[in-house]
Amino acid sequence: MKKLTSNWGLKLASLIFAIIVWFLVTNINDPVTSVRYTNIPVTLKNTNLITDQGQVYTVLDNTDTISAVTIYAPRSIIDSLSQNNIVATADIQDLSSLNTVSINVTTNKYSDKIENISISNDVVKLSVERKASKSLRITPTTSGTLSDGYVIGDVSTGQNMIRINGPESIVQTVETAEVDVDVTGFTSDIITNADIVLYDAEGNQVDTSQISMNAKTVNVNVTIYGTKYVPLKYTIKGEPASGYALTGKVDTNPDQVLIAGKNSAIASVKEIVIDDEQLDVTGLTGNLACTINVEDYLPSGVIFGDDDYNGTAAVVVHIEGITEETFDVDLKNISIAGEVDGYSAVIEDSEYDTVSVNLTGLVSTIKSVSASSLTGTVDINSFIQDSDNGELADGTYSVDVDWNLPDGVKIANTVSIYVKIEKKE
């Protein structure tokens, strides 16, 4: 016992010296060093504590990623570690009143050999709010330009509704769900899948990174139609009041329309015939004006090819009064038409040199007629053929005149002239 307690100071000094020597030897052979890793992801644990309460969370400022982790350990340990050995977690059970969760960083091996771990950020910041849902109708749209002579017909989707879920503050901003198809250069129908894009009330695209949707894409069918211009033709009904008549002039704006459809549907369409009750002129003494819904008269499978056209036509049916006027026409304006072998014929003008012609017609038409512009003929051939046995004795005969009249003008009386007819020797 005396030997154990004797020279205790010397023994203590020896122990301390031994520890120092061990420390020096250890650090010389396996010194403590450090290694730095970047962009370490943090795993959130027990997130159901939020979601089970009908809430959702959003990580703020990318704080679920540690920008830098520095590990201090002996070199032998450092050399055997990689970034995959770092484990970073944040337990929602530790959620603070400020919606932050402390980050715990360790390694999945040699954790007892690690002297220290330092991290650049030590909490995950969360935004926690009520979960919201919304159903939206999917609106299909098109962009780009078709080849000339083609237009877009029907655009439809295989699914017409979508349901979205996410933070209430984001879901409430979503107003529309759209899918767009680029139709540039197409001449036939398009069948494709298109991404569903969400927009707010101002037409800005909404970030969907925090929103879940029951579908990300949808099938879209775009029908492509050929086009051509066709005229509008109107069927006028009835008769104007006594003393009035149709001029034959019908003003229409537009006078032709661009139609569209499958080539098989529009190939046989040469015009759009409009037989409308509004086009009844019965008893009218002035022009008929009306607006026609042209769309009602489109053939099956045909639509308008111009999106800017409203589908109507303004129509004016012109009606004028009828007048009667007498013209004294010089016999020189009447000629003999036709010949019969064995006969000669000349107009006998010894008693008079003019004949009176009573014409009826539209006021505007009659005004364009003058006595000098009226001409007529007598058909001797027909006159002789209509006589007994197709033969005539020499003599002077009264023969009806056939008048060359403008359209819309009628003769109100029968005009005859004397013609001397003789057999040739």
C-alpha cells in the first residue's frame, strides 16, 4: 500500500504525459478534419399531423434544402462518408407557433465517430392553411394559323371537367382551366393530347406546383373544315298592290357568304336559297326592307366560315309604280321579217307614216323609252301560213306588229300596219 501511494506526483505526471502522447500520436496518424456538402434535402416526418386536420402545408423559401452541411470527424471517417450518408429530417411534431420545424442532421454510419456537424440553416419554414377544392370546366382553345381555305369547326375534349386541390389562397385564384392546340398548317382533323393549364381572372398562368389535379392532360379533337363563297338567292312571294310591280332589283348585304364544312358537304352547295315569309310583297306600294337570318337556310353539315359574320342579311326588294304612255313610232322603225317563196311584200305607207303604241311598265323603265328607240317587225311568213291553204291573193293586208321591248315593258294595244303582198311572176 505504501508503494502505491509513494511518488504519486511523479505517477500523475506520467499519466498526463501518456495522455498527451496518445493524443499527439492519434492526431498525427488520424487527424480530425472536415468535409462540406451542399444542397442536402430535408425529409419532413409526421406530415399527416397537418393533413389529417384538413390543412395543407407549403415549404417557404426552399428551406427544406440545406445549402451547406459541414462534418467534422477523423480523416478515416471522413474518407468513408459520402453525401448519401447524410440524413436530414424535420419532425412536424416539433412545429412551432411560427410554423417552423427544427432540422436534425446525422449520418447513417459512424455517427458515434462524428465530432460535430454544422448546417447553414437549421429550420424548415412552413405556410400552413386550410385545404380547398374546386371543379372547373375545361375550355379548349386553338392557336396558330391554318392553311388558306380552311377554318376550325368544332373543338371538343374527351373530358370536360377537372377537379383541383391545394392551399385555399392559391385555389381561390384559379378561374379557368384551358387546353390549347396549335393548328398551324393543318388541313385535316386533329386528335391529340394537350396539357391542362390553369389561369387566374386576369389571364395569368397559375403555378401548379402546390396544386394537385385529377388529370394533367386531356384528349382534344379539332375539326378542320374547307371553305368557299356562295351567293344568296331570294324567293319573292306575292304581288304588289294594283298599279305597282317588282322592279326585279333585290339589294342584299352581304350578297354572298363564306360557308364551311366537310368537302363532301359543301361541294354541291352552289347558292343559299332563302324562302322566307318576310319576303312577301303582297299589297305593297313601296320597297320591302327586312333582315333575314341566313343561318336558318344553311344545308345540313354546313356552317359559316367567317367568325366575324353575325349570320344575318339586310334585304331590300324594290317596288315601283306602273305607268302607261303612248309613243308615235315612225313606220321606218318597222321592218318585214321572213320571206315566202313566190311572194313579195312591202309596207304600205300611203295613208299614214306613224303608228301609236301604248306601253305599260315601271315608271323608271318607261322613262328610258323613246319613240325613236322602239322597233318592230311583221312576220310575212307566219301571216301567209296562217291564211287559207297557205296562199294569198295579191292585195294589201293588215298585219300585226311584233315589238322589240325593254325588259319590264309591255304593250297595251295591238298595232297593225298595211302590207302590200303580191305573187311573183
